[in-house]
Amino acid sequence: MIQRPVFLIGFMGSGKTTWGKKLANALELPFVDLDHEIVDSIGMSIPEYFAQHGEEKFREIEREVLQKQHGKASIISTGGGTPCYFDNMEWLLNNGTVLYLKHSPKSLWNRLSQSDVNKRPALKGFTGEELLQFIESKLEERSPFYDKAHILVDQINTPLEDLVSLVKANIQIHEQ
């Protein structure tokens, strides 16, 4: 039985929310979207908060909201940068199971190119080749954090049943 959170990490557009909901349903656990929790906490959208207060203040709020998820058996979708600030990755690893939904830069570029990049403060103004270069650069910067996850999966080629099995197996190992 799952007694601690399962945190989904990965670059923006990697499917953390979509797969988080599917995983939560399959494991019969509540789903929490950390971004939604942050919006509830700050009373405005994340782009509005970024514009008014900057990324540093946002990351402080993000950390506070993250640590409120302590001890709750649930599936939690984090923001793409969440593991990369303060001691967040160590906190995630110590307080739950961390699942990294891994993509290639080109895969992320394809996914993000089809979404509204203006809803993502970090992507504002990027298109085409500039967007791909930004993704490559950020992914290289963030990979040392992401790669510490308990479970790393190729999100494109891993079916839900395999994700469920990987999470259950990892939890059994850590609860012994």
C-alpha cells in the first residue's frame, strides 16, 4: 500500500499532469497538481506572479507549497523547475517516490510547439529553432537533478501499466 507521495518530475510539456492523473486513477490515489496548489496559495496565475514578483519569489512560494505535501499518499505533478531549486530534489527523494518522465529535446520541442507557449513564462517569445535551443540548454542544466529520481522512464515508450508496476516495485523496495 502506498503511504507516501509519488512525485512526477520532468521538463515542462513532458506530460506530468496528464500521466499524473492516469497514475492516480490506476493507483486509486488523489492527484495533486503543484501548480494549481501554488495558484490557490498566491491568488493569481503563475505568469501574473512571475511578472509582478519575479522567479526568485516564485521559487520560494513553490518550495513552501511543495513541502506542505509531506506525508500525503497521492500522485503529485511538480513544475518543471521544482527539483532544481534550493534542496527541493533531496526533499522530494526523502519524502516520497520520485518518477522522472524523460523526453528528448526534440520530443519536448514537438510537444511544446503545439501548445500555447505564452502560458509558460519561461518560454515567452521563443519559437522554432530558438525554442529547441532553449529546451536543449535548460534540459542540460536540469538533467543532473532529474536524473537523481528513483524511477526514470522514457515517457513516450512506457505504457501506464508499466508505470504502475514500476511505482509499486519501487515503493516495496523503499518500505522494506
